[in-house]
Amino acid sequence: MNVIIFGPPGAGKGTQSNNIVKKFNLYQISTGDLLRNEVKNQTELGKDIENIISKGDFATDEIVNELIKKAIFDPNKKNKLIFDGYPRSLNQAKNLNLLLSNSDQKIDFIFFLNVNKDTIIKRIEKRKMLEKRSDDNPNTILKRYDTYMETTKPVLDFYSKNKNFYEINGDEEIHVISSKIEHILSV
Ligand code: AMP
């Protein structure tokens, strides 16, 4: 099965994806991680990306669409994908549909972690103590939240009509969210 998990920064996408990956034997495709890898490896693309990410802006659709292609066409990962942080724009959502149909796949479950701004700020403050990310400071967080809401609203409208769409209350405890998602995936 292929799964999309989406929601604003700090909604717990990464945490929930990690859990599902282990329990259901999937591969996590995090565009945030793919982008940070480019920065870490100091590729040509990485220099542009570093600039964009540290300001809380989104990477261009061209960049992310290119980065996920490899994973989608990897035969070992076929029908075992969980998308974390992708798609974040309507263009990306349409591109994902196209790449999946070209590789004879589809999306089986879409989870939207709906979470309010206060919860996000608290969670990201906590994450700062565990891992150092240049985009985890209060101003950037709020910018990322606003950018997300603006750009991702059309994605929400696009997927919410789908019968495999599930909205989950992301303000709840991590284990409560995990068991809800696991239950849906197990039926
Ligand atoms: P994340 O780790 O998912 O919170 O992503 C960190 C940052 O990477 C975001 O704030 C964006 O700047 C960038 N990013 C991640 N995924 C995407 C995407 N699908 N489209 C555009 N930018 C992205």
C-alpha cells in the first residue's frame, strides 16, 4: 500500500511515518529529509535549497518533483511508500498522481493531521532540544505554518474529496494518533 501523511510543520508527520514504516514495512519518503541531504552533501542544488529552507520558504516544485522520482520508480519500494511532507502544493499532488500512474501504482490512504498553531509551537520548541534544525526558530516556524496553510490548502481540497481521505486530530497524544492510524491501515 502507498500512504500520504500530511499536515502543517510540527503536526507529527515524521513521528507517525516512522511508526508506520516499522509496523507495516514501508519506505518513508520525506522531501524535507531529501532536501536536507542535498544541503548536507553540498551539492550545487544544496546551496539554493539551504537559502530557501532557512527562510521558511518552500523549495520549488521542480526541485522536489525531481527528488521523489527515484523513490517512486525504485522496484524494491513499489507499493510500499509513505510520503511525508509531499505533496505540499497542487502542482506536486498532480505530479504525484502522474508518477504513480506511470509506475502502475496508486495512493491507498491519505491522512491529514490537523493541528492548531499553539500545539505546533510547543512541539517545535521541544524538538529544538533533540535535533538542531536551522528552520526551528519561532519566527521561521510561524512563517512555515503560514506558507503551509497558504500553499497546502488546495492540496487539502484536492484530497478531501477522496474516499481514502482521513482527517486525524493531530493535537492528541502521539500514541493516540498512532493507534488511530494503525487501526485504519489494518482494516
Ligand atoms: P519538513 O522536514 O517536511 O518540515 O520540511 C522542511 C522544509 O523543507 C520545509 O519548510 C520546506 O522549506 C522544505 N520542503 C519539504 N518538503 C517540501 C515540499 N514537498 N515542497 C516544497 N518544499 C518542501
